[in-house]
Amino acid sequence: MTSAEPRFLPPEEIQDADPKAARKRAILTAGAALVAVGGLVTALILGTMGYDIRRSNMHEARLKGILVQKPTVYQVTEGLKEKAPLVEIVESPRELEDALDRWAGAERENIAEKARRFPQLRIYDAGDMMYFIFFDAEHRMRDYVYVSAK
């Protein structure tokens, strides 16, 4: 067996005598890149929206499921201690203001209004959400608000 030198085809001569064709290729390439980037941005936005909706629904279902049972402060704190430990017990108007400044965000007025209606407020840290849970004078859960901890 003899070793033969590989034969390569001669390089093609690329000559674009027509500048309009070159411009057309550049416009098509730029358009394709824009469509690809637009698709990527759309996918990322829709993914983020989907995650936020799922996250909110999960926390809403958790808190609504607890509320229908009318549990006591102790039962709520014990039930949430693994996924949402207690971080603050609000006992005075000053503590309420501090808690609202720290965690309430856009729900500030809603939380303040509920805090006026119910004598007890406990705040739990659920990782990506903060739970504001309101209790009546008999230490029973009566309402809640959750806000993003971001």
C-alpha cells in the first residue's frame, strides 16, 4: 500500500461582483440575529412570569390551607417552623413600623390596616416570601398577607 498525498480541491474564489447581494446577506443575517435574540428574551420573560405565578400560588395555597383550620399561634408556628420559621413577634406600634419598613414593600398599607384589626401579628420567613399572619384575642389565626422577600 502506498501512501498518497491527500488531494484538496482548490479554494473557491469568492468574488461578489454585486454589492447589493452582499448588503442583502448582511441584512438577512442581522434580521435573523434579531429574531433569535427576541425569541430568547421572550422565553426568559415568560419563564420568569410562570415561575412567579407558580410561586405565588404555592404560598397562597399553603396559607389558605392553614387558615381554614383556624389554628392557634402555637400550631401555626410549629407547623411552619421547617419551611417558614418565626422571625418576629409584633407587640407594639413601633415594632410594627420597623417590621413594615423592613419587609412589607408594596403591601405596607394592607398589612398596617389588618394589624389595626387584629391584636396579634407574627412574621415568618418562608425563604422567598415573608408571611404576615394575624391572630385574634383567642390566639386563633384570622388572616394573612405574604410579600416577596426579594
